[in-house]
Amino acid sequence: MTSEERAATRKRLGRLAWLLDEAIPLPGLGVRIGLDPLMGLFPGIGDAAGALFSSYLFSEAARLGAPKSLLLKMAFNVLLDTAAGAFPLLGDLFDLVWKANLRNLQLLDAYLEHPRRTAAASRLFVWSLALLLLAAVTGVGLLAFLLLRFLWTGLQGL
């Protein structure tokens, strides 16, 4: 990919992220929203549409050569945004703050500017997230075991 094509792609992705996350100023609040939180007002369909638009930015990052660790970090941002959007009103308020598309664009820009540093930071994030998930699964498994043991011993005493 030539540097002109890269610049054109970056510009297109910048417009998309702006449109989805900050295109509309809310008068008197000093806050900007985009189409993503507005689409989220339509439960299910709106969140799915937002995730679909966000996945375009993600796929273009992959086409630009972003490493898997960075793509996982970007996918996490979209997944968190989509999952939070499943909660009516609360998810829309979350969209005001999270702005997953602008976050992903910043990650992509950082990668394009400093590929090694960004890839290393993304790998650290992915490993940290994996350890956190492992700890959560282990904790839930331990709690389930203790609960079942408590119930089993309690029933045998009857």
C-alpha cells in the first residue's frame, strides 16, 4: 500500500470515527455524540449496526497491517461498547464517554506512528486481559465448588 493510499484510508477512517462518535454537538452540555449512541436507542438492531460500522474500522486496521495484539485491543473496545449498549439508556450514556471508534482510531494512529511501541503495549494489554479472564473463571469455578460443597454437606445433615 502506498503512502497516499494509507493517508486516504486514514482520512476516511477519521471521518467515520468522527461521524459515529462526535458528529453532533449537544447544545448547553459541551458534549458531542455521534450516530453510534443514536443508533443504540433502537435496542438490538441499533447496537448491531454500530458494531458493524465499528468493524469496518477494525478491518481497515487489519488491511493496514496492524498486529493481532492491536486488533484484539480494538476488538475489545468494540465488544465493550456493544455489550454496554445492550443495557437500555445506561448503554447510551456509556457511549457518551467510551467512544470506541475514536479510541480505535487513536490506537491505529499510534501504531502507524510508532509500530513497535504500540505493538508491545497492545501485547501487554492482551496478556493482562487474558490473566484477568483466567482469574475470573478460576474465581467463579472456586465459588461454584464451595457452594456445591456447602449444599451437599448441608443436605447430608438432614
